[in-house]
Amino acid sequence: MARAWRVTGLPATFLIRPGGEVAGTAVGAREWDSAPMRALLEPMLPGAHARH
């Protein structure tokens, strides 16, 4: 599985859109609740366009 997803380190995170498309990847630790990460991820959430 690591080879299929091209995982080169751990932890590895994949952001997958509802249709199955990979929207982004991150290798290594992240502070997912930080302001920059929230700004990056919140627009991808369902209904985000309706909130703006």
C-alpha cells in the first residue's frame, strides 16, 4: 500500500475529495489545528462556499 500511495515517510496524510481525487498530501507531523492549516482546509469542507 505504501508503494501504491507513494508514501515516503510517516506519518503520511492524504486529503481525498468526495469523488476520490487526491486534493493534497502531507508527509511528516503537522499541527492540523493551527490557523494556517485551518485556512487551508476549511475551504475544502462541504458547504464552505455557502459560508463565504
